[in-house]
Amino acid sequence: MLNKVWGKPDEEVRELADLETTRKLHEDLRVHVLEQIAEIEGLRQNAENSQNAIRLLETRLQEETAKHSNWDELSARVQVLEAENESLKDFVKTSASQEHQARKELREKHARDLAELNDKLEKSQGRVISVISKNKGLEAEAEAIDKLIFRSCSSDDLSCEDLVLGNF
């Protein structure tokens, strides 16, 4: 009778475990998003560093050109610096392409993970809602039983106190 009114003892523990699982899913999603943001920031910083390196090489080329008067030597250095510059530009293009691909993959992975976590959250919320509605039904049933017990004890010869205490 008590199980019918109050539910099984392990249901409350299971309900609490379900709520904790839902909370952990929220926290995992938040941590996952923060990790992805940090990874994207690292890729952006890498591209920015490459751009700065190109600017430094161009500045160095201009400084070297201003210092030396030997045209053959300058011409050779210019060619080396231009080759380095082209190499860095290619590297920046490749890095940008890789960064774009990595961002795209991260967005796709994030979308998949988010959808998966959202599904889990919806299932968990559904379980919580069903437990709440079941609990409300059991509470209403318990109130009805209480009303029946106390209404019937006021009309009988036995006092309500005797019924509750089991003194009949």
C-alpha cells in the first residue's frame, strides 16, 4: 500500500540520478563549446603570427636595400627575401585553408555533438516530466485516501486517534 501511495524507494534515487545526468550533460556541452572556442582562437592567432612574419620580412627587405650600395649583392638578397616571402605567403594560404577546414570540421562536430546532447536532454526532460506527473497523481491519490480515512473515522464509534495509533 505504501509503495502505491509514495512510490518505490529506489524511484526517488533514480529520479535524482536522472536530474544529475541532465546537469552533467549541460556542463559537458558548455566545456565542449569553450574548448572549441579556444581552438579556433589558436588557429586565428597562428594566421596572425604568419602575417606578422611576412610584414617583418618585407620590412627587413626594405632596410637591407637602404643599407647596401652593392647592386649585385642587393639583387641576390632581394631574390632570397622574395623567395622567403613567397614561401611564407604560400604557407599563409595553406594555413588559412587548413584553418578554414578545421573551423568547418569543428562547426560540423559541434553541431553533431549539440544535436546529440539536445536529444539526450529532451529524453531526460521527458523522463522528469513523466515522473513529476506520476508523482502528482500519487499525491492526489494519497490525499483521497487520507480524506476517506479521516471522514470515515469521524462517523464511526472509534476515535480517529485510535485508528491512527492502531488501538481498535
